[in-house]
Amino acid sequence: MPATIDLLNNDPRKKSGGDASAGENSRALRHPEKAHRPDNPIQRKPEWIRVKAPGSPKYAETRSIVKENKLVTVCEEAGCPNIGECWEKKHATFMIMGDTCTRACAFCNVKTGLPEPLDANEPAYIAEAVAKLGLEHVVITSVDRDDLADGGAEHFAKVIRAIRAGSPKTTIEILTPDFLRKDGALEVVVAARPDVFNHNLETVPSKYLKVRPGARYFHSIRLLQRVKELAPSIFTKSGIMVGLGEERNEVLQLMDDLRSADVDFITIGQYLQPTKKHHAVLRFVPPDEFKGYETVAYAKGFLMVSATPLTRSSHHAGEDFARLRAARAALKGA
């Protein structure tokens, strides 16, 4: 399995030499489908979007464990702004099935291309890292693997089972692709019984053609609904980004669509543009509007809501899971 790539300093795909074109060349190799798109200038972030640079001893320890086990994390691959905070707490979101995605979403910084074959040892590597980090709650995500007959469903199940065997007290949250046109794949993953099944809608349906062209909005809604039909005890979760040109009423309708599928938890965060070739940030949504979304989402019946500019699917996942479980217990006891 490929090791995690430090995209800022240690990307082996960069050209040798110190010329200014090296970074652009590496980005073109990482996202060849975006290479000839016009540039979208990256805007200066507002004062409410500020994070501490990573570098603490605990951050270094987490990074060392990730490297030693030859793991890929979405924290690095997607350029998550919360990596310093999360890794300092020994929280990491593991990305399975390689570092190369078969989709080409306009917002995503994960490498696009033809992936390598699956690593049969990966479930054991993941389970070992979970045990070493002493995780009470772990998040497992993946690239899209449209090249595989089952979209990687059985591999997801193997990872879940390996973690259960090595760390039986650890709760498991998965963030899956959509398994579009992969009949029976979802059932395989659900049968492995993760504690939380997360599948992100990413944006409102009117933006899918530009932002998430390889996916289908109502297929994703149906996927989440089907999880509840198969295993009502599994918590379901979905997230979106704002700042992509969506209207407020579209976000509220999306909330209704998720509740119609009995989704328990919604996350809403600010879209941040990875490079000039990615979709532009059309608006930085102020914190008070996120608070408004949170209030409305709770009113619509979500058990848990996380809506802040720096909210990401896996940010504070362990603490959020504890609150999610408590909210369900309180509802049952009412």
C-alpha cells in the first residue's frame, strides 16, 4: 500500500530542481483532469478561519505511527485544516484502498487516476495502528473505487472486522463512497456493523454537475435510507460544504431530504479551495449563519448537528459520537 504523501514537502512526483514550475507540475500530475482548466484565484481567508500550525510532540507521534504502518490518511491527502488539532489528540481518519480516486470532484484534493490493486494486508495495518494509538473511536474513509466490481465493499468489511478483533471496545465510524451501480455492495458493508455510517452529500443537488459530476444526489439519499432499513441501530450521518454558490433554501430542502431518509447527524462546514484549479470559493459564510443552520437542523429532528466554518466530517468524531448516543438514549427515555 502506498505511504502517505506530505503534499507540501515530500511529494515524490515533484520534478527535481528548484524551479517555480515544480509545484505546478506536481499538481498537474495529481489532478490531470484539471490541468487545462482556467485558474480560480484563491481568496484570502477571513479572520474566523484560522488554525494553529501543526508541530506538537503528540502530532509528531501520531504522524510517526501513520508512517510506520504505511497508512494513508484523509487528513493529509485532502489537506484538512484541522490536522494539527486532531493529530495532537491522536485522532486520525484513515483512508483505505490507496491514495488515488477514480472520480474527479471539483472540490477535492485527493489524487485522481487509475488506482493500484488493493493491499490484502491493509486491514491488519489499520487494526495495528488503531491499537497503537489507543483509539476509543476511529473513522475509516476511502477513495472511490469504481474500478472494483463491488466498489471496495468487501475491503471495508475486512477493515471493520480487523479493528473489532484487535480493539473490541473501539467504536467504528465509516465514511463511504456512494457504491453507484454496485449492486449488493452496501449490504456487505452494513453486515459488518459499523457504529456510524457516514456518506456525504457534499453539496445541494443544483451544484452536482459542476461540483460532484460523477455522483447522483438522490442515489446518495437512497443509500443512507437503505442503511436504516437494513440496520436501524446504526447511526447515519451526512455532510455538506457551503460557499459553493448554494442558496439557503436549498440547504434547508437538503436537510428535509436527509430527515426523510431518517439520517441522524448532519455536518455543515465552509468549503476551502485546495488549488487554483479547483472550484472557487464563492462566499465565506459567517459564523452566525452556521449557527442559524444548526438551530434549524435541530428543529427538523436531527439528533446531532455540527455546523461551523471549520466543521469537517471527522472533526471531533469521537466526542460527537458520545453525544449522538446520549441523544438517542434521551429520546428513547422521553
